[in-house]
Amino acid sequence: MSSPLILINLKTYDEGYGHRARKIAESAELIAGESGVRIGIAPNFMEIHPMSHHFSVPVYAQHTDGIGAGAHTGHVLAAAVRHAGAHGTLINHSERRLTLADVGAAVEAAKTAGLETVVCTNNVATSAAAASFAPDYVAIEPPELIGSGVSVSKADPEIIRRSVDAVTRVDPGVKILTGAGIQSGECVKIALDLGTEGVLLASSVVKAADPEAVLRDLISLL
Amino acid sequence: MSSPLILINLKTYDEGYGHRARKIAESAELIAGESGVRIGIAPNFMEIHPMSHHFSVPVYAQHTDGIGAGAHTGHVLAAAVRHAGAHGTLINHSERRLTLADVGAAVEAAKTAGLETVVCTNNVATSAAAASFAPDYVAIEPPELIGSGVSVSKADPEIIRRSVDAVTRVDPGVKILTGAGIQSGECVKIALDLGTEGVLLASSVVKAADPEAVLRDLISLL
Amino acid sequence: MSSPLILINLKTYDEGYGHRARKIAESAELIAGESGVRIGIAPNFMEIHPMSHHFSVPVYAQHTDGIGAGAHTGHVLAAAVRHAGAHGTLINHSERRLTLADVGAAVEAAKTAGLETVVCTNNVATSAAAASFAPDYVAIEPPELIGSGVSVSKADPEIIRRSVDAVTRVDPGVKILTGAGIQSGECVKIALDLGTEGVLLASSVVKAADPEAVLRDLISLL
Amino acid sequence: MSSPLILINLKTYDEGYGHRARKIAESAELIAGESGVRIGIAPNFMEIHPMSHHFSVPVYAQHTDGIGAGAHTGHVLAAAVRHAGAHGTLINHSERRLTLADVGAAVEAAKTAGLETVVCTNNVATSAAAASFAPDYVAIEPPELIGSGVSVSKADPEIIRRSVDAVTRVDPGVKILTGAGIQSGECVKIALDLGTEGVLLASSVVKAADPEAVLRDLISLL
């Protein structure tokens, strides 16, 4: 059984580039090295190249499009993301929704480029739907919990449990991340107990005064 | 076993309003009455009210949004569509794609309003995904066949067969329409033989010199 | 000099269809008849046909697309809106934003169809930009005031004044509506004093216990 | 008077990253150095950082969003683009259209971040509209000429001339690029004679067997 995945989304926060992003990446590298837990980072597109070249942690794009090479100005080509050094990509994040057809095309394009795929969803039915595309991961982010400070695993464990069931019924090879309301090591522990294989989180690490301490806490019960 | 569904999409064609639309609706009413086959019409939003009040054929919206009543100027509220007399609605047509989350929300909103739901998809994987939302119908429109004049049932029967399998595996209660490349009664016959329960078509009826004759041919082998 | 325009947007409110919408239309017809003030109504698409046929007040669509007749399922064809009886249309409402190119195309298509055009904007620069398309009206809705209960004409008269200047500089033939924060006859009076030729409003009429009384107040100082 | 700008859009072409992109950048650097003409390059987002650090030519993003720092996963923050080393950015390219409000917000955000702004438009009216936002450049790309192999300056010089007039009338400080149908030095010459201050082009350089030769030809009559 592989290690759980702790995936940190830097969004377009001020802390998402420059020396503060570097500090988060260094902390991730350190804690991952100490603990053996996989810790990934999803910076903005411009940071994919330098982060992938300066740090050993797996780097994820925050979005890739379901396009092939061609005349798509301003879009994100999976092959170019891979070439820049990324290990994987988020697809269909709640802040960057795609059409149903484009979710399928984006998963396909990312797989072809050799990227690990993490499709974000918002409820049980969309999680099952996303599983039809056979991504590596589905990350469930119940909208009422995003940025709420309330732990999904405490507030609404049923949505996680039912999503795990629904995804597994569609494709047992698809793994699940708990994608909102993760604040602490206890949250991570509960997320794994509910049958998911990691967490997707953002502000609780990125906005922390001491990201290293938060990361250390997050993996403390694994 | 219920009758197959022949669903005519008037799009925003010139023939989609005014006396030519009325003539198509009259033909549909006539042929449906003679044959007992269900023939539905999806006109533009403005025509839903008059068509529903002047004709007995079931009327479908071409799109509804996944919203509730509120401040959504220019959007399409399922309850208002129902109030205008519609029987059902297309959702996620290839010319009006929705995000994955909005497909789910639109199916939910339409069901709540008492509308029959027809979710359009473009391949096997998106058909399976759409089935996760438990709509009444999934209508498969392989993009390479839309408006091509080539019959889907002849050109690529496998995509239909595999979509039927995939949808049935997710939810055996979801029916399937063959949604592109339908020109004739023989096409309809093959579509049903492949396991689908009707067809979604547009130009071959709407742009016909004699829509009544085309409709009569379409149902001739049922 | 023509009468100011009071334009009521029914959005997708519950009150926007059925007997409550009819009551609003009746009140508008009554007050317009008594006062000689132009009062228009923008209902959902399905209500355009029945409202235009049952009432004498000018009816506006809440949105039209910059398309011609053709394969545009789920889109809104200006010619079909006109055919249904509409007098004009909103374009680019804050809840239904269009791309820059589509604003231009939508104004063009609506004019070709014989519809009066009301392009919504959010600040001075977008108002000047919208004026480049030579619509009949630009309606300014400062986002911080939408639904705030604060009167734009009191809270921020400068944005209206500067928008009037900017629009006039680009095209003196374009009229301006004050599009947010209108609650009373005094607000309407101030809006006109600032150089605009009417108001666009929604909840203060639509959600009122007595829409007729609100309308009577709105036109009371004209 | 400043040098004209030759701006090369690498789009998401296969040649837009890796050694072929590097070769284009090297050629641009060489020809710019020899001639004193400004030659800019707009690569995909991931290439902004390495290109800006390895080459002296000004690098442009293909798109930036009208957002501030915050929770905008998968979007493009102007400040992060600037931090990566970019000199400027395209906004509203025909393959990445923005809403009217977002064009305004994107220009504002890019200026605040210290980026040169190039807003793409498709006709005279949208060019005038774009000028209302006071970008550094408006780049006109008549849609019928994009990728057509027909020179805009030969096929339709009037659209360029009238756009120059319209933009200048709105804001004489805004410069104009001819943005489609540029194949040769003669095209560039005509573009400048029509009153524009440079060109935006893509495939004729990017897809060339010998980009250096094409660039040398493009600047040959300046």
C-alpha cells in the first residue's frame, strides 16, 4: 500500500510565489524526507518550472486543458506542464470548473502526457461521474466547507463515506482525497479512516505563520 | 415497454419559430397521433409557452440551468420552464455545454420542477458520467457525426453499443437516445436495435422541404 | 425630449412568472397609463410571448446572444425574441456577462432584429467601452451597490456623473440608465438630475408586498 | 519615437516549449540585437520563468486574469507573471476571450503589476472599446484573416485604418498592433504605413523551418 498524499494548493495567494513559496516547498521537502509521507505542491503555472528543478517534492499544476498542441493561446497544454517538470495536475478545481466533456478530455490529455490526475468534485454524484474518467484521484470538496474552518471529516463524514462507495462502485482503481476542511493531523487521520487516501488543502498550510509546524502536525498521526 | 422517443431539436434555426415551427409541430402531432410513437419538440425558450398551449406533443426546453429561484438574470429556471408548459428539457447539449457540477445541479433542478431530463454527451466516458446523475435519458452525440449526414448507427455502432453498456452498468434505469446522424426510418430502426430507446435529431427534420414526410419515414419501421 | 425609462428586471425570481408576474405587469401598465412614464418589464424568456401579447408595456429580454440563425441550441436568437413580441433586450447584465467581442455581436444582432438595446456595465471604463457599440442605452450597475439597499445616487453620485461624461464623449447618442440602488422616487429624481435618462431596477419592485405602490412612488417626482 | 514591436505568440504549439522554443528565442535575441527592433515572445505560462532568465528579449504572458492575490486556483495572477520575469501580457486573445468587465479588470491588474498590456480585438468597434481601458497596445485580429495566409494589410487595409482612427479618437496614447495576416517584411512595412506600431504574429514564425530567416525578413524593410 502506497503512502497517503498530502497535496498543498498554493492557489494565487501572495504566498504562492517568491521566497514564501520557496519556504513552503522547503518545509514540504523536509517533512516528506523525515516521515516518508508523500507531500505534493500545486503552485501557479509560472512556478512549476523553478519548483520542479529546485525541489524534490512532486509538483502539480492547478489546471490543465483538454487540448492537444495547437492554436490555443492562453491555455494550458499538459505536455508543456510535464515538460516543465510537473508530476501531476489538478483538474476541475471548484475555482476553475470545466465542462463535463472537457473534464474527460483534460484527464485524457494529462494521462497521455504522463501526468498524475486529480479531478476535483463537489458531491457524491459528481464524484461518481468523475470516476468514469478513471483519473488517479478524485478530490471531494463539499462547497459548504471550503475555507470554512470546519473539518469535513467531523462536520459531514457521511459525504466522504458515500463518495468513497460511489467512486469505488464505478472504478475501484480510483483513489480519493478529502478536499476541504483539513486543519490538523486529527483531520488527516479521520480522512484516512473514512477510506480516502490523502488530503487536498490550501490556506491552513499556505497562510500559516509556520508552515513547517502545520505540516509536521498534519502527518503526525500517520 | 414504453414507446421510443423521437425528439426534434429546433435549435435557433430560422425554421424554429413562426409559421414554419408551427408546421413542424402540426406534423409531429399528426404523425404521433397516427402512429402512437412519442414525438417531442425542443423549440427556443420563447416558443415553449405558445407551443405547449397550442399543441399536444410534449415540448422540451433546449437548456435549463442548475439554479433555484433568485437573482440569475438571463438564466433559465426549470420551474419557469415547467410553468410555461414544457414536459422536459435538454441539458448539456454540445452547443450549450455545462460544467460537471452544473450538469448535476441542472438535472436536480429539472427533476425538482417535474421536468423529464435528457443529458447530452459526446462519448462513452461522458455517457457513463452523465448516468451518475440519474437523468431520464442520456443522448449520445458523437461530435464527428453531428451534422455530417453520416448515420451514427451505420458509421460507428460500437460507440452506441458501448455507451449503452456503460450507462446501464452505472444505472440501469437511465434510457439512451442516439443523438447524431439520424436521417431515416432505417437509422431509427438500427438505433433501437443497438439498445437505445429513441433518437434526438434536428436538421434532417427542421430543414426538410416536407417535415411531415420525413417524420413519417422516421417512424415507418417501428 | 422623450420620457425617462423605468425598467423592471424580473430576474429568475419566483415572482417572475405566473400570477405575481402578471400583477407586476398590470401595475406597470396602470401606472404608465396614468403618468405617461415609460415602464418596461424584463421577464424570463418563456414569459416574453404571453406578456407581450397580454400587456401594452414594452417587454425586454434579459439577454440575447450575438448569433445569427443556425445551430446554436440553448442560445437566444434576437430575431426569435423580437418575433415573440419583445421591444428590447438587456445585454451583458452582471449576472450574464459576455465577452467583449460578444457584447459587440449581441448589440449588432439585436439592432438588426429591431430590438432596443440596453448594455449593462459596472464602472466608468466599461461604460465608455460599451458606448463604442452605440447601443440605445448603457445601464451602469456599480457592483458594490447591487442589492445593497444603498442608493447609488446618494452613495456614489460621482460614478454616475463620470460615466455620463465618458459615454457622451464616445457617443452622445447613447442614453444612460442608473442601474443599482434605486429604491424610491427620490432616487429616480437624483438619477435624472445626474444626467441619466432612467433606471434599471429589480428587487425593490419585484419583491415588494405592493408593487403598484412602489411604482407609484418611483415616478412620483417626475 | 520608439521602435516598432514584433510580438511572437508561441500559443500551445509543440514548438512553444523545449529546444525549438529556445531556438526561436535565440533567433529573436540575435535579430533584435543586430537591428535594434524590439522583438517580444509570448510563450506558455510555464516557459515565462526560464525564458525571462535565459534571454534578453521581452517575454509576454499569453493571458492574465483580472484578479488580485487570493483563492483563484488555476488562474493567472499578474503579479506572479511579473515575478517570473515577464515584461508584458496579452489580454483577451481571440483564443482566450474575456468578458467586457474582465478585460477592464485584467488591464488594471496587469498595470498595477508593472506589465505592458496588449489587448486583442476583432474589429473596429471592439478596438475602440478596448481603448477605453487605456492599455499600452490594442492588437487587431480580424477573425477572417487569422491563420488564413492572407495578409491583413493587403486584404483589408481599411479595417486597420479605421481602427487606428477609432482608437486614437478614444485615447491617442494607445498604440496599435496589426494582429493577423503578417507573413513578410512587406506586410510589416504596410502595417506601419497604415499607422500601427508593430505586429502580433504566430505560425509564420513558429512553424517556419528557419525562424531566424523569417524574422530577418520581417524586419528587413524597417
